[in-house]
Amino acid sequence: MNKLDLLRTFVRVSEMSSFTLAGESLGLPRSTVSEHVQALEGLLGTRLLQRTTRRVQATQDGLVLYERSKDLLSHMDEIEGLFRQDEASLTGRIRIDLPNILGRRVVMPRLPEFMARHPLLELEISSTDRRVDLLAEGFDCVVRVGAQPDQSVVARHLCDFAMVNCASPAYLQRYGVPQCLEDLAQHRLVHYVGVLGGRSEGFVYERDGQVQRLPMNGSVTVNSTDAYESACLGGFGLIQAPRMGMHQYLNRGELVEVLPQFSAPSMEVSLLYARQRHLPLRVRVFMDWLGEVVRSATQI
């Protein structure tokens, strides 16, 4: 049997947790799917799947093979399309990671237009705010906001997001609207840290071209942009965030801009990918589209 066919069948069974559903998606009888998996297990000398009456689940060896097989099959798709430059026939898998709010508000609403152009592509989309390891976690590219000190990756600058200081109307009614930096001594800041237990930068602003940091009190510390946004809406204090993510709340009056003369420096938005000699055409096409979509967010 063709070993690649065995791997494709195994991957589909692992993803669907079902021999029957995998067979339907591959156009194969259930008996053939079972034969493929048994042949692969015999070839490798290990049990890959645990079969029960209700579901099929990968063993530890099966999980390892699943991750490696996806990469191998993706590389084979790349080789098959290496000399085809027709974007309409792009195939294969693209694995990406996006910041939570950027993914939810900017990229995902526009994604149908990309998939309509390239219906044969498969996308795996992760949304996190943490730093990821592109190679170890198998990402083709990731979008990150802020400085990128990692020299092991290529960082393509996409745009800069202007920042805004925000607070909820309920918070401002309780604490008053700050008019100058001195007023912040009577206010609270929602602290954002990369890792809980880390130290907050405080209130950040620019003066005479220099970045300044002002320590502030605050009872809530978070490590995700979703929680940061929610804490501000809940009246726990001021936040400093990209205007792109806050504009809908500002327009609806759910948040109010304060101290516009003391905004934080703009945040750089970068598209990161591993240093390698060749990027598959499908990845390059997606990265170009993604860059256009992210840059469009600066027009809001």
C-alpha cells in the first residue's frame, strides 16, 4: 500500500475520531479505512488508535505520529505544487496564530473572502496573546503586536496601531475625569502583564520624544487582552489599548477617551515567520492577504 495514503487515512481518522466519518470524507469504505490503520500500525510496530464502541482516540504514539504526519503531508503538498504558480489551485494546510482581539475583530470577519478565492486550502487558526515557538508548535506565521526581540524569526513590519487611554462612564463618574498626569494619583489602572506575577509598566506616555512610565494603583491585574478589555468595561480602572480594538466601544459610549495628550507610543504590528530558504506559495499568498487586512484596521 502507498505509505502516504496510509498516513492520510490515519490523520483523517484522528481528526474525526471515527472510522466511518473518515471513510465518508475520503470516499473510502469503513473496512478500507480500518485496513489502512492496521497496515500502518503493523508497519510501525505500535498501536496508534484506541478503539471503543463510542469513539476512536489516538494513543500517545498516535498523537506523536499525527503531528509529524500533518507536517509531512503538508510538505508533500508543497512539493506537488512547487512549480505551479496558479493561486486559484493552491492546496495544503496553513497554521497561524493571531492576537485574540485582532483575530476576532479584524481577521475572522474577512476570512470568507480569502477562502472563497482559495477553497482547497485548509487553515488552522490559533488565537493567543502569549509568545509562541513557531518551529516547535508548527506555525507557518504569527501576527504579534509590540516589539519583537526574537532574532530567530523574520519580522515583517505591517503597520503601527495608535493607542488610546480609556475608562468606562461608571468609573469616571466615581473617580472623576483626569485632566492632567497629577490627577492619576487619585485613579486606578488595570494592570496588564505577560505572565501573572510579572511587574506592570504602569501608565505609559510620551513626552518630548521620550517614553515615560508612571506607577499607578490598581486592584486588577490580567494577562490577556480579552480580560483587559472586560475589566475596563466593568469599571475597574483605566486601560491603554490600540484604538483599533476600542473604537466600537468609544463610538457607542461604552468607553470614554481620557488624557489624549498623554497617549502611549504606537504599537508596532509584525508578521513573524521562521527563517527558512523557501516559503510555500500558499503561505506567501496568505501572508500577503493577511498583511493587507491588518493594515486596513489602521484606517478605522
